[in-house]
Amino acid sequence: MFSKKKKHDNEDITMQNQDPAAESNAEDQLINDTTETSTEETAQTNEEATENAPELTAEEKLQQENAALNDKYLRLFAEFDNFKRRTQKERVELLQTAGKDVIVSLLSVLDDFDRANKAMDGSASDIASIREGINLVHTKLKSTLGQKGLKEIESINNVFDTDYHEAITKIPAPTEELKGKVVDELEKGYTLNDKVIRFAKVVVGS
């Protein structure tokens, strides 16, 4: 009788003295196994949902492509419209200020004419000085315009050329050498950067 009771007592003591660290490891292993199982189930569920998702029909794909192309077209059209407006604005500004440099360069010539007018009022009897002043202003004007690319068309005694000359009339040539050439010039012609801006009005010998 006493022997059986002692055996049961020893088993109880063994259970009570079991290692707590071992119990903790067992609990952690159980938690890890549960987490891995849950992760695998979630991944499997996502795969099944992807596989079961309805595929787009050909018509739906075309609709999506059409929407994307329309969006791209609208963006390009807006960008081009902005570019066109900006270009038009720059062109208008350029036209408004195109002659600014020439006008500014001619202001000094205009000042010279004002001084010449005052000089003529004060000394009208001194014709020589007035003529000299006018010649100086004229030379300055031609020089200023020449710097901007303006050149006179040489006409007198040159062969009549419709690219540069406009015949006003014809007269008998004074000599055989002047036949078909410019005998007289009624109005000077000019080129700007080698481009005719006014034809010379001339008289041609025939």
C-alpha cells in the first residue's frame, strides 16, 4: 500500500519540477506553426482570387486603349495650342519693335536737322556754311542707313535690268554705247541687305 502511494507522489514531483524554458519553447513553436499556416492560407486565397478574376474582353481592352489615346491627344493639342499662342505673341512683339534700332540710330540725324534749321534762322546770309551743314547731315544720314544694310542702286550708264530698274520712258540714245542702257535717273533705287526694297525709276536709251 505504501509503495503505490509513494510512486504517485514521485510522478507529481517530477511534473512540478519540469523545465519552464522547455514549456516556453513549445509555446513559441506552436505560435510559429500557426502563423506559417495562416500566411500560406492567405497567399493561396490571393492566388485563387487572381485566377478567378474575370479577364477583360477585346472590346473592353479597346475601350481602355481608346481612352488612353484620347487623353494623350488632348494633352498634345493643349501643348500645341499654347506653343502657337506664344509664337504669335512673340511675332507681334517682333513686328512692333523691328524698326526700333533704325529709328534710334536716326535720332542723331534728326537732331542735326534741328540744329541746321536754327542755324539758317540765325545766319540766312551765310549760304556756304548752310550748304556745308546740309551736306554733313546728308552724309551722316547715308552712313547711318548704310550701316543698317541700305545701299543705292547704281543706274546711270548701266545696262537696263528689270531686277533693279523700272523704265519710265525711252528716248533716243545720245550715242551707240548708251543703247539699252540707263540714260537718266528720276528716282534712286535701294537695296536692303542685297534685297531690292525700291526699284530705280530710270530713262532708257533706245
